[in-house]
Amino acid sequence: MIEIKDKKNCCGCSACYSICPKNCIEMKADREGFLYPKINKDLCINCGLCENVCPIINKVEEKVFEQEGYLVQNKDEKIRKESTSGGAFSAIAKYALDRKGVVFGVQYDENLNVIHSYIENESDLNLYRNSKYVQSRIGETFKQAKNFLDKDRWVCFSGTACQIEGLKKYLKKDYNKLITVDVVCRAVPSPLLWKKYVAYQKSKYGDDIKNILFRDKAFYGYNHSQISIQLSNGEKVYHNGLESDPMLRAMFLNICHRPSCYDNCVFKKQYRISDFTIWDCFVANKFTENLDDKGTTRVLIHTKKGIKIFNDIKNKVNYERIDINSLTKDVKELNTSVEMNYKRIDFVRDLQVLNGDELFNKYFRETLKIKIERTIRRLSAKLGIYSFIRCIYNKLK
């Protein structure tokens, strides 16, 4: 029977929930909003399967092996614009869909909760584009993926590294038609914080919010993280960057993450068990002059299967092969856990009792400096000189 004595030892991947033959494990949110397994001991038969599939208890030791690394940009400019970075995932996912397979990814439900789901049509791939900086609810998707694989269908499954390791532990074996894609994450913020953020924005813009885009390229391009809010009529009524948006500020201040993400995340490593690892490349021009600055994905390929698939999709993307050491150099998110903000204890305590407006005003009140920064950024964007000013700023910095 799995028992979480220290919350740092649970990543919330739901593998234990998925494997239980008696359905006696429930993923329940704690006071911070993170999901943990809760066992009905009256139904448990002590089979030990839940412990056997836990990717933290059964840590995969990192082993060095040959990899291939690329910078990738989807040739379809619409897809790349909608994507967080270069649209590499869409090209990989299309490989499975073209073979009558299914794709699992992260989307919003009707209440803007962040959930895992699956699609079978290419027209639905847009649901999975653009990052959602919140831990997703896996739900039944591990079981669904296994069902499709057992029916000999192609399955492309994307998620964080801990979710992919949880899936692989749950499946117990490799499948020839399984494609796994892990997305490098900084750490996963609290779903409760996200819930209060959504309510906070709805109090200002109404219940007609259709989409919240974490990495919208429409205003400042690719090189500035910002959140945009889109109504059902397509109008974008809000767009603020990490200097002033409270959700982004909480995330980048490391004040709201899951306990397992801090200091000792066992999934932070270069050599992974997925087929593909993907993440941003904001400095493509440092590697090559053949790619522009409208969004680029770094792609690290770990398996022969991944290499074969990438060779098959090369006609869908612009790419440059990059030396592995250069591709991964100084990428802290790949190998290094975040450090806990000393204010986290106070923050999560207030998160449980304050509404979004009260919480954000207490911790992320806008200063004059922030307002000036935002004004300069918006003005320079309107004048078409934002990229130039940012380049000068980065050199001075």
C-alpha cells in the first residue's frame, strides 16, 4: 500500500491510481490544491502494485547514452504562431494522427481547469498548443492510452517528465506504437492558485473568457513571457508579462510549486526515458542564421524510435542539428530543481483563505517601477522597436 508520509515524495502522476485493481485509490486535492493518492484501506488487498509503479519509489537512474539534438520550427506559420515555441510537438503528434492514432495532451475544460485528454483528429490539435503552467489532472488517460495501445493503435502521449515516467511505469512494457514526449518544466504551480487566478480575472472580464494563453506571441513576439485573455468573440482583453501578471510572478518567484518540485526533483536530468524532450530556444540566432526569431523548439531525441519518427517528419519542419553539449548548456530547467521561496509557507497559507484579489494585492501589488516598465514595453511594441530595445537591454544586462 502506497503511503505518502512526506509530500516531497509524490509528484502526483496518478500511476498508482491508474494501476489499482480494486479502484480503492482516489486522487484528492490537499489544502494547496495538489493531488495526492488517498487509499480506502477497507478495499485495499495489499497487492503492492501502487508501490511498484511509483516513479519516485522506483527511481530511474540516469544513464548516459547517445542522443540527437535539433532546433525545430514548424513550416506551417499558423501552427508556429499558435504554439508556445516552434511547433515541434504538432509535427510529432501529426505523425501518430496520420497513422489513425490518438494524441494525448493538456487542454482546458469548460471551466478552464487544466486536464489531460486525447484527440483523434488533426483539427483538434490546437487544444494542446500553448503552454498551461499548471499541473494537469491525468484522470483516466493512462488507462485510455493502454487500451488504445492494446488495440494496436499509435499513441502519442505528452506531459511533464514525471507524468511520462509514471505512464511508462504503469504500462510496464514498451510498445512499438507508443510515442512519448516530455516537456521540460520549471516546476508545477498550484491548481488552487490557478483556480483563484481564473476567478480573479472573471471578476474583471466576466464569465465569457474562452481562453487564457500563457505564451501569446501576438503583442511582443516570442521573447517575452506574457498571459493574454481571450473572450469567446476572439477579442483579447488582457495581456501582461511576468513583471506584472500575478500568476506569472508567483511562478517565477518559486512561491507556489508542488513540494516534489523543489530541491530534489528526481526527474530533472538530461538522459530521459521518453522518445523526445522538447523545450524553448530563445537564442536560435546563436546557433544558426538559418532560423528566425518567431519561435523555436529545442528537441532532444533519446531513442531509435524517436530518431526514425523525426526523420519521417523532417519535411514538415525547418531544422538544424545541434551538438548535444551546446543544445543543453546552461539549461537549468533541464537538470536543476528550483529553490523554494522563503515566503512560500506564508503564501500557501494565505492561498487557502484569501480570494484572488486579496492574495495578489498582498503579494504582488503593482509598484511604480512595474507600471513604468509595462508602459515602455507597450509603447515600444506599438512603435515597432520592441525587439531592438530588448536586444540593447539584454546586452547591457
